[in-house]
Amino acid sequence: MEKPKVFANPINKKINNVQDLFRSSQDEKLNPLDVNKKINEIFASSNHVYKSRVKITLKDKTITTDLIGKTNLNLLTLDGGLIKITDILDIERI
């Protein structure tokens, strides 16, 4: 059986796709998708019945609080506070 002929476009220019400079930030910040994933794991956990004790690292401080719920934009705390999800750098269950 004869193989079909394939057209290969010729490359008539110099290809320069080598990266000369790489910068890395020493601050390992979580991707917002990772933060949302962690939040969803906390609320989907079998240990979360009514509230979950968490340590939240925000842009300017670290707090320890009890979470009872969430909306699309905020986390709801037991003492009636709101924490913006976009301000969260890291969250962990304690």
C-alpha cells in the first residue's frame, strides 16, 4: 500500500525561539485555581459538618478562624465576617 504524499512547508527564515532570560519569583504564591480547589476540598471533606477551623494567609496578615460557608466571592466565618477569596494567598485546615 502506498503512503499518501504530505506537503511540508519549507522554512525560509531563521527561527529564534530560544529564551535568553528567565525570571523566577521567590514568593511561592498559589494560583487562584489552587486556592479555590483547596477551599472546595475543605467544604467537601467528611470532617466539615458545620464549621472548619482554618489558617488563612492573606496579602497582609495571617488569621485563624472558623469557616461556615462560602459564596462565589467571599468566605463566611462563624463570627459573621467576610473574607474575600481574591485576597487569600494560602489556606489550610488546622
